[in-house]
Amino acid sequence: MGFADTIEAEAHEPHRQYYLRYTQLKELVSELSKDESAQLRSRIKSADFMDMQARPASRFQETLRGELQKVNQFACVKHEALFLGLRRVCDECNNLGKQARSLAPGQSLATELEKMRGEILAFSDEIVHLDTYVRLNYIGFQKLTRKFDACLGISGSALFVAGLHTEAFCNVRFDDILILLGLAWSRWRSCMTAEQSKDATWKPPESFVRNTAKYWVRPDKVVLLKTRIVEHLPYLIFGASTAEQEKLLDPFALLDLDYQGFDIQSSMGAYTGTMEESQLLSSVYFDSPDAVSYQERIHREEGARLVRFRWYGENNLEPDKEVYIERKIHHEGWGSAQSAKERAILPQKDVLSYMNGKFDIDGYFSQLAAEGRYSDKARKAMKGICHEVHDMIQNKKLQPIIRTSYYRCAFQLATSNEVRVSLDTQMSLLNEFREGGHHEEPWCKISSDLLRKDEIYRFPFAILEIKLQNVSETPLWLRQTLADIGAIQVHKFSKFQHAMAFLHPEKVPILPHWHKDFQDWHDQRERLVNMRVANKSVSKVLQSDTDTQEDFDVPNISKVVAPNGVGHFLKDMQNLDPKGIFANERTLLHYAEKGLYLSGLSAILLYQPHSAARASGLTLAVCTAIFFVWALVEYYARLGRIVGRAKVGKDSTLRLDWVLGPLVVGALILLVLAISVVEAAIKVRAKTGIND
């Protein structure tokens, strides 16, 4: 299916007329490419400036500017309509809540609440349609300019695409309308139940004990996912209470824009929101030059520890900026201990001396105690972590090796840590390794540092994490959402391991199980680039429009449908456990041993002189043969569950033991006992007959 078909299939019908006229512009490129005058000279002469408007490039650019202005204008108008509409709905929900609290016993506002719910759902759909509008138009402009360059032999598409990021339609603030959508749902829920304190502000705990499931989500499904989550969980914005989020409801939060003018960008510049639903989060991971921590983690060794330094927002090396010193520890599921993350806080000015073993940890925490900062329990825990991480850095020769940076939004009740959903987007992985270690400032890379192409890696998926604390399973509504967006659950996915595998492949002897899918993806993209370079035919360029997924923007992941789920996917992987396989073989041999005893008994009975004994022996022989066949079938079925994919999904209903095994063996034992009793009775009767 070509890109024009993609627009036809995904574009919202009421918005279709405001989309980029992709087919018409593509035909214009074809028409201009047939014009002999379209072949540009390698050097522009002074005469060319006299008829610039008549040149094919100018004609195409003029048409493109008209389409760009149309797209910009519609995006701005639509954003303002959604913003004002959601603000109105929030007010109506607030008024409805006041009515609900003043109702007499027996009265209900069920009809009004259902009507309001339908209106909020309609706004959710409109936000998703706006996201689709922005995404498809951006891709359309990108494709058209690239085709124009290829057909006419010029190179201006890169500059044009770079300039798209400054256009109004690419800078629509989804943060504002998504936060307002979340507030609308919160107010709607509060009409029926007191969900949480209005002014509650979430504070991260010093220690996280968690049960985490991780999923990959396509970038084009991110906005849809957010609109589904806020229906059930409110936004959790670090350091911002619900009351602070409601500042967006101020009548002057959005300035009226003059969309009749031609200067759309300056009009958009008049409004700059300050509330953001996603926050920049950066983490620098530590490891030794021979990747000891990586190997401990990927081998899943019991008690494997990992050190990282984390900060929130931009980092311009401010001396007093808080840097979180974190230690993650892994525990296997068969033990009583749970994997946890513990943290301490240091000012950035002390980070380098701390890394190099010159920082006075005890003196620092004594100063905190004198200033009355943090509780005694918190200071004691942070001091222990600081000493532990310090010893790890010095003993294992750890140093900064990679950095992860991404935008994270979280959804959670501010008063509870039981269920938390976080979504990481636009993740970049950077190489932080320095030969010889980090002995002078800056302790990490800064924005002005130049990076080589092989020092940065951009992860194509968004990463969804569902963290449960004292909760047995993922809520049903969330499982249904995962199925609707085609989320891929990835067993034990690690940002650290992925970064090491692609930024330091020479240091890692074992690669993560998902590495092959990404390596194949990189190879495909490289082949595609080579094909474009070699493809000089105009007709082929115009026809090369069948890759609707934007030329492999994300890898084609090998996956299966998760067992006993509601439709989401599970990353396909081999899960070979030698201990489990050998245990399965031992179990088969144990059952075979019991079968041999029965076979021997049946053979003895078959050679008895009287017919009753021979009949019993024959019955036992048939049952023993069936038992052997059953044991072998169960062996292969269990082997399939062990080496297959189902166990990776941690399916709570999946059993690897032979549930019917004890029953079958018990039934055979009862059969043997019954035969023995019958034989004894026959012998007693025979003796009684002789004596008579």
C-alpha cells in the first residue's frame, strides 16, 4: 500500500480536505521532471534570476508553501478548539461534582455523568486525529521533497525537512491538551468517588521494590496510548500537584491567535506553555572497561548490582543541581528477596570527587544533619548507599560508560505507589566512556560536545513500563489497551544492555536476546539507503512509495501473541534452561522405572497356569503400555513448554509439572493391589475347595 493509500485509510474524514494534497503534488513532480528545462545547470548564472518564478523548482516550492500554510493554519485552529473545549468540559465536570455532592439520598446524576463521559471520549478521539494529522503531513512533506530532489537532480530536501521542525504544525503543544484531558477525567471520576487529595504532590521514595513489565510501543501509537491511560489514571508530574496542573484552566492560559494573518509562526510564538506532561530524564551508567557489571546483569547472577547517576531536566553543570546516586540490585524470582532500586542525593559539584574517591561522605551527611535536611531514617539509608556505591566504583574500577536520555511521562495516584505506568519516548543512547577514566571536569558529556555518529544511538520505540507493588496482575483495562495499540512485551528488556550492545559491542561477549531484530533492521536501512543512491530513474523514484512504514522507522520484531492475554504481543525468544531440560529427562526416567516394575509383574502373571491370573496379567500389560505412551507424550509436551515462548510471558496459569502424573501412578498401584487381592482370593478359594 502506497503512502497516498495510507492517508486515505488513516485520515479522519472531516479533516481530509485540510491534509496535504499528496497525490496532486506527486503528479506535479512527475510533470516537472518531464520538462527538459527542469534539468538544472551546475552553476546558476545571472540570467537565471530574471525568470526565477518560471523555473520548475520555484513552481514546486510555491505550491508547497501554500500547502504548508494550510496545514499550519488548520493545526493551530484545531489545537485552540481542543484547548478551549477541554477547559469548558473541566468546568462542567466541576459543576457536576458540586451537584453530586448536594444530592439527596436516592437521587442520581447517572445520565449526566454518562453524557459527560461521551463528550470527554470524543475529545480523546479528536486529540488522536490531530496527532495523526501532524504525523502524516510531516511524512508527506518529507517524501515529496525527497522525490523532487531525486527527479530533478537537486538537493534541497534536507534543508526543507530540517526547517519543518520550526513550523507551527510540528510545534502543536500536545502537552497542554493531554494534561487538560487528564484533568477532565479526574474531575469526572471525582464526581463519583473521592479519588485522592486535590493538592497531593508525589515524592519519589528512597527505595523502589517493584514488579515491572516492559513493552515496546510504536511512536505513532503513543498519543492514543496516553489518551487511554488518563481515562483511568491521572498524570503524575514530578513536583506538580493537581492544583498546579489546573493553572491551565486560567482564562489567560491561551492567547487568542490571529489565524487570518500570514505569519503563523509569530502568532504561535505568542503562546509558550510552561506545564509539560513529559520530563527529560538522563542516567549515566557505570561499568568497568571489561564490562563486569554488564556480564553480571546479562547472566542474571543473584545479587548483581548496577550503578547509575540520574538527574531530571536539562543539565548545564549547575553546581547545586541534584544528582541521584542509584544502586540497582537483581534477585532471582525463586528467592524471598525482591529486586530493588535505592538512591541517595548529591549536589553536582561533588560528583567528580565522589567518583574519584576523594569525597568526605560522613562529613557531608553530618552537615545535612546539622541543617536538618531529610529525616534520620532517610539520611541513614542514603549514607549507606553512598558508601556502597563508592566501594563498588573503587573496587571494580567503575566509570561512566553510557548515558540514556529520554522524555518520561508517568501516570499514578499521587497518594499510592501500587500501580504506576510510565512511558519513555525519544530515547537517545550516548557513549560516555573515556580511556583512562574521568579525572577532571566535566564528569559527563555536555551539550556543546561534538559526537561522532557511532557515539549516539536513537532507539526507535517508545518504552512502556507497568510497575506493580503489592498487586497481583495488570488491570484488565490496561491489558485491553496494550492489545489495541499492538504493544510488544519484552522479557527483561534493559536500556543499559541495549546501549552496551550497540555502542560498545567489542566489550560484550553475550548479546541481549532482542539484538538480532535490531541488527537486521540496521542492515535493511543501510540497503535501502544504497538503493536510493543507485536508483536514478525518475519512474522508479515516483513508484518507490510502497513502504508505508516510513522506510523501516521501527524494526520488524519477531513476536507471538501473549498466552492467556487479551491480544498484546510477546517478543519471541529462545528460553533454553539446561537444568529444566535435564530435570524433565530425569522425571521421564523415574516414570519409566515404575513402568518396568509393572511390566515385570504383568509378565509373571501371564505365565501363571490358571486363566484368571493370565487375564489379570494381560490387563496390567495393556495398562503399562498405555502408561509408557502417556509418559513419553507428556515428556515432549513439557519439553515444548520449557524451551518454548510461553514461560517467558510469566503466565500465572502455566504449569511445568505433570499434574496427572501422581494420579496415573496411583491408579496403577490400585490396579496392582486389586489384582493381588483377586489372586489371593482365588488361591484361598482353591485351597478351600481342595480341603472340602
